[in-house]
Amino acid sequence: MVAAYEELPFSEFLHRPAAAADRLDVVRALRLRRRDAGDLALMRVDQMERDGVVVDFTARLLAGLVRSEPLDVVRRVLGEALPWVTFLPEADVDQLLSELVTVAQGAASLENLSPIAVLLTQWRHTAEIYSDPALLEILTREPEGDFGPVQAPDTEQ
């Protein structure tokens, strides 16, 4: 079995790039650790393309499930994949599913998975709010007091 990835200091990659590239014969990817910036990933193009095929397939499978299966079945499966969904109201779960299908298909077609990660992070934060009654009360409370005059939308500032 091929390891998912190995970690390698970025400086070592710079000193011995051929040796690092040879490591990709036995690992799926290399995580290049950098001290003052975010880590980088190094992988073979054929591996990246295979990953893209899997993501595209998964997005299409998800869309098919949402369109063809009873929604309660899809909700249950979603709860297994994303346990934090349990804190969302049912209407929000339906909205999450709808957005997830749309964004996953769009992201797969662009070969850019970042929008899926952003969407899931945003919904996870929403679930975190619903899981904390005190935080939910603070964030959903009607503001008190007068915030002063409001400038008409068509006037310049």
C-alpha cells in the first residue's frame, strides 16, 4: 500500500529535488514543510488527474442521490459523513445539501476543490453556532438601541 504522503522540509526539497521526486514512486504526495509560510504539496500529475476523476465521480454520485433518493435517506447519510450536521435545523440541512451538490459539481468541472472546502467550513461554523445556545442567542438577538441616522442609498458618502 502506498502511503498517503510523507513530510519533507522545503529546504531539503530545494537541495535534493531529484531525490524528492523519486520518493513519489512510493508515496502519493510529499508535504513540503515551510517555516514562514504555508506548507506545499508535491505530487505526480497522473495522481492529481486520478484524484480529479474521483472528485468528479463523487460530485455526480451525490447529485444523483439527492435527485433520486428520498431526502431523509440522504440526510441520514450526510449525518454519517458530516457528524456536525446533527446541530443544524432541518431546513438548513436541506439548504446545505442543495448548495453542496451545486458547488461540488461546479468545483469538479473547474478542477478546483477549494469552493467545496469553503462551503463545508462555513456550514460547520453554522453548526457550531447552533450547538452553543448562548452563542446562538447572542448572534440571533435583535439589536438594542438606536444606531443613529442612516444615509440614503443613493447619496454619496
